[in-house]
Amino acid sequence: MRLTERVYLVGSGKSGADISNPYDSHVYLIDGASSLALIDAGVGIQPELILENIHKEGFDPGNISHIVVTHGHADHAGGASALQTATGADVLAPGPAATWLLEANEAAISLPEARTGGTYPGDYRLAACATARAISDGDEIKIGDVDLQTIATPGHAAIHVSFLLHGDDRVGLFGGDIVFHGGKILLLATPDCSIQQLMSSMQHLANTTFEALFPGHGVISLNRGTEHVAKAHRMLRAQQIPPNYTS
């Protein structure tokens, strides 16, 4: 599903376009002409559906140079291992999340609790990546002739980043789970979810210029993406909690 000149939606579960496994977050393909990248990797169940969607758009998965994840939660990063095996791509993850993926550290991403609560199947397990490299705030990632700028955006999770895409037909923000259409947010009953950190991240994003908002789930905004950030920011400044995103 082509979204812009350089961005395609190649994975999306029951909270989105339903083009891959129901547990998947949105998975975006960036076309950098000479190389490709994935933003987030889905849950890792039926990764072949994502690969099939890449083929359907006319791309060779073997040209994917990077798999870049916004945070370590299983619906966003659980597929990194399988997709890395299929493509040979480098996996990039924020800070300690790279080590979590190398070690398949389920406790670090609250996966046991999520399984117990029914968020994932009882037999689901996080698969370890062969390699993974840490990225941090301010890092720039070159994907062919386009660039990703890394922005630290903790809140939904303490280790969470967003990415600004430059070189497309519009500037786009890949926000993971920091903010959604309508200014919604996603607070979880996990130890590292912090409304205070989310407020700080929303202040930062409110001062960031972009047009498209590519969230981790739900409705995608190809124009006026900053309006959704502004709405959440206004509510937080007024000491109100924005509506919680639900699939």
C-alpha cells in the first residue's frame, strides 16, 4: 500500500489495515532508491505475509539494508529476528533495546505479563536477533538517498524513539506508540510507562515540523500530522489525560 513517494505500508494487523498478522503493528517500507528499510517489524508471527507484501509492491526484500524499530514491545520488534534472517538487514533499536533483541529478553519488554493478560498467544516467544545495533537521540540513519533522524520520545515506554524522514515528497514522523490520530496516546500498566515522560516528549514533538504522521497503529495522516500532536499537547498542558488509544 503506497502512502507517499517513498513510504509503503507492508504490515498492519487488526488495529490497522489487516494486511499481515493480526498482532502486528504497522510496518513501513522506506524506498531509498539504492536501498530499502523497514520501520518496525511486527510481532514475528507469519513474517512471510510482510515479505509477500514487499514483493507485491515490486521490491526485493534482499535490498532491505536496515530494520529500524521504535521500541522493544513485541508487536513492533518481535519480527526483527525473522525479517533479519530473510533479508540479511541490520537491526537498529534504541539504546538497551538492541541488547534485549540480541538476548531475547522477554522480561525487559514485559512480555510475560502481556501473555498472561491475553495480549499475545500463550505460546508466543520472542526470538533473538543475530545482530542488533543501538541508536540514540540525534542519530541520523542514511537509507539510500533519504535520511532518518532519530528523536528520543519516551513515555509509552522508557526506551522509545521516533524518526523524522527527510527526502520524501513530505517530511514524515514515524511515531511508534507515542501519539495517534486524534491526539490519542497509549498508556500501559507497565513499570516503564510514564505520563511525565510522555508530556516531555509531546512538548518536543510540538516544536517539530512535519507533515505526515505515521503512527504504530490505526489511522495514518498524510497531511496535517502535527495537528494530532498539538491536540495531545494542549490536553497535557491543561493537566488533562488525552483519550487512550484502543484497537
